[in-house]
Amino acid sequence: MARNPVLVLLFSGKRKSGKDYITDHLQERLDESKSKIIRLSGPIKQQFAEDNGLDYSQLLTASDYKEKYRSEMITWSEAKRAQDRGYFIREAIKMFEGSKYPIWIVSDMRRRSDLAWFREHHSCAIYSVRIVATEEARRKRGWVFTPGVDDAESECDLDTVTSWDMEVDNSQEESEGHMLSVLDSLLTLCSERLAAAAAAAARSDVVSNTTG
Ligand SMILES: Nc1ncnc2c1ncn2[C@@H]1O[C@H](COP(=O)(O)OP(=O)(O)OP(=O)(O)O)[C@@H](O)[C@H]1O
């Protein structure tokens, strides 16, 4: 059996660029036993609630309760990340049961430290996709520039990175043709990596049977 993951698709992009839109469409087209969306933001709220005796479900809502703890939660998560840049990544992989799936679709990579962690731990498997969209398109989808959010590290840290494996312009609404061609190339990549991993696993079985 091949060791998971065989492919880690790392998606990043500004708020309302369409990360969830594209990753949801991709996941729908893949065999659900083969791929899983991993949200790096998943464990942050859950752990903050647990560590501080707070109501996790309330932290998920756009409530005053969440706003009350927002800056404390950011400070807390930055401190954890400063001690261990892989902390929330490993927790997210556990939370979404990444070890069961050969393809990981990381839908919300936000920092250079996230990219560095994946390069260090899964260098042969990663494929990075930067989603871009015009400000006009993002505004139509509900984006409003928010000081402290849109100028924060979590939103801007990857702006200067240019070494993406693929860049997708998602400014057009419901541009079926463009979206299908992007999804097609990602699906082809997924099939190729799964086939290569299966072939490598079969070869290592033959070797262990002949030597064992
Ligand atoms: N190409 C598109 N055509 C039509 N609707 C789109 C397109 N791209 C995104 N949207 C819609 O725009 C909204 C914002 O997109 P989405 O949630 O995917 O952005 P995001 O990058 O994940 O944002 P955030 O970082 O805030 O979570 C959603 O309602 C989504 O369905």
C-alpha cells in the first residue's frame, strides 16, 4: 500500500477569491474515499474553546461572543505557532483524518510558514495553487476591506510568493468553461499521482515477495 498522502494540493488566495468554491467543486468530482478537504483553520477555534472553557459552537458563528474573543484568539494562535509552526497543521490533519486519504485538498493555506512546513514534510507530494480574483469580483461576493484583517499577516503573508505550480484567475462568475478546464487539469494530476503511487506500491510488493 502507498503511504498517504500521495498528493497535497495547497490552495491559497485572498478572501472571497473562491478557495472554497473551487476546492468544493474539485472534491465533488473526486472519489470521496480518495480525497479529503483539510481546513487549517479547523482546529484553532476548537482548541481555543477547549483550552479556555468557551462555547465552540458560539465561536463558529458571526456573533458578539466570537468578536469578544477574536483578538485574544489571534494572540493565542500566534503564540502557539511561534513555538511550533506545524502545530495547527498537524492538528488539522488529525481532525480531518488525513492519514486515511491519499489526496489532501488544503483549502486555506495562509502563511509562508504553512508552505515551509508542507515543503519540509511532504516535499514530493505538494502542488500549490494560487487563486486570484479582482477586487471588483471579490466585492461582488461580499468582500469588504476590513482593517486588522485584510492587512494582517494571515491575509498578506503569501502575497510576495510567486513560485506557485498553478495560478487560477477566478474573477469571472460562473465561467463554466474556464472552471472546467482548471478542474480537468487538477483531476488529471490526481489520477496520475494515484496511478504512480499504485504502480510504486505494486513494485515494492514484488520486491518484498521475492526477497522475503
Ligand atoms: N467563479 C465563481 N462563480 C460564482 N460564484 C463564485 C465563484 N467563485 C466564488 N464564488 C462565490 O463567492 C463566494 C465567496 O467564495 P469562497 O467562499 O469560495 O471564497 P474564499 O476564498 O473561500 O473566501 P474566504 O477566504 O473568505 O473563506 C461564495 O458564495 C462562492 O460560492
